[in-house]
Amino acid sequence: MIIFPIVFRNLLSGLIFREKLKSKKIYKTILLAFLIVGCTSTDPALKVMNLGAAKNTVQAYYESGEFDRECAKIIDDAIDQINEIKLSGKSAVVFDIDETALSNYEYTKEIGFGYVYKLWNEWQQKGIAPAIKDTKRFYDYLLSKNIHIIFITGRIAEVAEATKRNLIEQGYEKFDALIIRSDNEHKIPAAEWKSSQRKELVSKGYNIIACIGDQTSDLVGGNTGIKIKLPNYLYLLD
């Protein structure tokens, strides 16, 4: 059975469903868009969009330049805020990877804006996701200020080498650490796991002045500094 967890945040009403991937012991909470093709809701308060129309709307958002414009403004604001901070020798910014440092948009569009675990892992193993240009601009700015860079990602251990290679080839060549979930950490909710990793970084002496991500779970739980939230209209994680 193929499950399509399509998410069009701010466009559709939705319901939460939990997909349990038994073979890999992975739990992922996804916002499943409440899309009914060819049906009319009896509830006038419920806004239902045709699935094809919703996909076209999201595609237009990414390909019209609106995504780039929104990211540019967010990064400009983040740079302005960091310029006001008194930095130390251990000042650091934590980056998420998917839909933050690297874009999976073309892959996601190619499979119909769905999610298939096996295909997702195969895509990550290729290590060819392009950099999100304004995130890369932010990264370059941070390096110019001698701010430490740390990547924390929910990706799994088997794609660690491909992920590292992908980052380096896309220009993210200098960073202190790439933190990836170990095999026994898959069941931990994303927010809890990322928060614990930031806490450990602080215990090692880092002063986290900002976190940048595309999910709320990238930015909650303490030790975040400035919270920099990029738009993601492709999917929603817990």
C-alpha cells in the first residue's frame, strides 16, 4: 500500500495521522491533507480543495520565485538580528538539512508530492540535493563572522556519508559537526531528539545563538537562540 502524506499548509484543512513504518521502526507524524476529489463537503466551514489543484498551487509557489523571495526576506531579517548580538569564540548556529540547507523539491515533485520510504532513502543516498540559495548565503555570512556551524538532521545513519558528501559538494564545506540519528534513536520525537542534541552541544561549551529549520520541531525545546523558520509547503513532521 502506498500512502501519500500530501501537505499544503495554509491552503487546506487537515487531520493528523501517524504512519508507522514497521520495517525500519520509524514513526513519522504527518499532516494528511483532507482532500476529497470530486466531492463536496456538507460542512460549509470546511474548505476542501481538489488534489490536482492543490498540487498545482504548491508547484506555482515554488516555481514562480515566491519561495525564493520569502526565504530571502527571512534570511535578511536573521542577519540583521545576528548583527546585534555580541559574539564569543564559541558562538554557533544550528542548521537543519532537508528543506533548510538542501532542497528536495524536484524529487518530491517527481513522485507526485508524495512520500515513499524506500524512494526517499534512495534519493538521499544519491547525494545530489541542491543547496537552498539563501540558506547558503546565510551560511557564508556566518563563516565570515567566525561563527561555528553545526548540522542536526533527522536523517538516518545509513545515509550519513552521502549526506556529508552532498553538503560539501553544495558548498557547505566547513562545519563543526554533522549530527544524525543513531539506529536506536528513531522512535524519539524530532523535537525531543533535536533539543537533547542542542543541550549536549551547550554542555560542550557552544553558545547557540540561532537555529534555522523548516519545521517547528527544529526550533523548540530550549537552547535555540534566534529561531529562523523557513517555509515548507511540501510536508509537516512532528
